[in-house]
Amino acid sequence: MAQQLDLVTSVGMPDQFTFYTVKITAISSFAWTFAALPAMIPAFIAPPTAEKNGSSIIEGFHTIIEEFDLHSPQPDYTMDLYFLASLLLGWIPCLLSDKYGRKISLVLASFATGLVCLLCAFSPNYTIFLVGRFIQGALFSTLSGIGFVFVSESLPFSCHGRASIIFSLMWCLGYIIMAPLASLFSDWRILHIAISVPIILYGFVLLFWTKESLAFLVSNRQFDKVAEWVHASDSVSSTKFDRGCLSTYEQEPLTEKDEKELPAPDHSAISAFTDPKILKPLVIMTYMWITDFIVYNGLSLTSTTLAIGDPHWNYAASGLVEIPASIILPLLMDLIGRRPSVILTHALTGVILALLPFIPDSHDHMYLSFWMISKFGVAASFFALYIYAAELFPVEHRSLCVGTCCALGNIGALLVPSVSKMSPMAMFGIYSVVSLGSCVLTLLLPETAH
């Protein structure tokens, strides 16, 4: 598979961060913060495998388990329907994003996610609550997948790694802040209201403070809007666009004859899924997404049920360990390349998870340390997939492909409740094998770093 053309540099964008692109990166990165909040909230409102009156219900927090008198396996539906919706419907907004634009998709997803959080907060029964969770799940791929695609298409390839540091930190913020929010708002209804307001406000920020991604505009030959984008950047940035590149790039589609000879980009799912150059990396990346989903969610959503330590602190610590992962990983990808970094992070995760079952019960602190290292590894590998995938697929199918990987990755998340009920040997063995399998499959993919 040939390396994708860096469309933003082809129209004269400086091969570095500017004031304008830093602003775009900062704003768009909050999409991951607001994707994390509804995704991680079950760790407190319905801890996995929790039983009513069981020890795994968090002390001092009023959960939906108590509110609706739930018994196993009913609490697990809070996660299951969320991931099922993302699996079945998550690719649809991404397909529409390839046709209508990244910005409008993110704006609508932000408004919808916030409003559905309010629906959950005022649910009169568990059924209505689950409907809200289902809709939230359908929107997750838009906030997470398209959120990074949006900024990656507004930056040169050389800046993708450093931009992902900001995105990763914003995910960590959304992940970690759930613990103090749950301590401050100790009722599941109030907690939902607390996260809904900033998500809705974020939709207005996206609407009024951002423009469509530059690569999307170039790919669709919307050169009037490209010119507006370039003017907005040059007006506030000291480093300017090379206007000669843009003028040269515009020449072909300017005449009526050439417009007829050069068909509009084909954004259909059929054209993407029947192209062998796209299908091979799509299948491999989907497997890796499933792998990272099952391991990441298996560790994250059960962090409040670890046998040792305070549930709030364990949850926060499992998020804090992602901060060094989010900083080290992008720098590593720029240093040794995308593919070696993906292999290395999955290998680290697989090896550590294979060792966990053999740590004696009396060595609690060693167990917790290895558990945190495995969380570091899977967080780093997950961040790597977003950077790698955004560069593997062509612009006209990028949101669909990344969104499909993200959506199908929920197969792994749906398996978490079943796998978590297995013996530690079987559970960590599965996590280890699938992680190491990703190392092997990555060898079949091309390097994308310049």
C-alpha cells in the first residue's frame, strides 16, 4: 500500500505547528475528554459484576443498582448496550462524515451526547436509562475517531505524533476526572447532569470557533473554503502558507472541462470495502482495535473492584498511568516509526499480562504494580492505533475506516463481562495472547512516518 499524500503540505501548509493549528488541536482534543466521560461512568454507577448489597458497590455512592433494584447480570447491561450500539451503529456517523464533513459530525455528536446524558439523568426506569446508554454508544466513534481525524487532517504528518500527546492527555483528563466528580456528586443522576452541561457547551465551541478540516476541503476541491482556511491561519500565525503551492494545486479542477473529467471523490462504503489496498489494513487494524478494546476496558472498568486499595484511588491511578504513556508514545513513534512502536507497546502489554497470574496473593503491591504497567502498555498501544490509522487510510474514506475499526473494536468490549468472570489464569492468558497476536499482524502493514 502506497503512503498517503500529505494533502495539507501539498497546498503550502508549513511543516510545523503554527499558532492557528495549535488552537485547532487544543479545541478539538476536548472531543476525547467528552468521549471518555460517558464511556467510563459505568465504573461508578454500575461497577462490573457488582451485586446488590455486594462488596463491589462503591461505598457512599448511590448507584443505579440500588435505584432500580438490579441483580446480576442486569448492571452489566449498562456497558453491554453502550458497546453494542457503538458496534452496530458507530460507523454510520463516520460514513456521513466522509461525505458531509468532520466538523458538522462532531458538532451534532457533541450536542446529542450531552442531551442523551440528560435523558439518562431523568430516566424514570432502567429501560429508559438503557435507551440513553445505547444512543451514547452509537455516538462514541464520532467523538473519539472523527475527533482525531479532524485534527490530523488540519496538520502535516510530521505533527501528528505531538498532536496526539494533547489528545491523549485530554482523554486522561476525562478518565481521571470521573473519580473526583463521583466523589463530589455521589448520586448517579446528578453525576449525569454534571457531565452533560460541558459536553453541550463544547458543541457550541466547535460550531463557532473551528473550520472544516483542511485535508477534507482539499480532497473535495472546495478551494474557496481552503482560501478562507489559509487566510485565517496566516492572519494569526507568524509562519505563513506557501501561496504558490495552493495556486499550482488549484489549476487542474478550475476549468469546466477538467471538472467533468475529474469525478468527485467516491465516499461510498462499497468502494472502500472492495478496494484491496484498503481492505487489508482495515481487517488488521480492526483486529488490533478489538484486542485493545478488550484489554483496555477489561482493566479500566474493573479498576474500582480491585481487591486492594480504595476504589476511587485505584480508578484515578489507572488513569494517571496513562499520562506518561500519552507523552512517551508519540515521541517514540517519531523516533523509531509508527509500526515498531505499535509492535513494542503490544509486546509489553502481552508479556506483563502473561506474568500477572503467577504473582503470589501475598505480594499485593507487586501485583498492583504489574497491573499498572499493563495498563500503561495497553493505553500506549491504543493511542498508537489512532495515529497509525489516521495515516494508513485515504482522506475520502478515512473517517469511515477509522470509525469502522473503532466500532468493531466494541466486539472486544462486549466480551469483557464474560472474560472477567473467568479464572485469572484464563482471563490474563486471553489478554496476553491477543495482544501478542497484534505484534505479528503489524508486520504486514506499511510504515507511514516520513
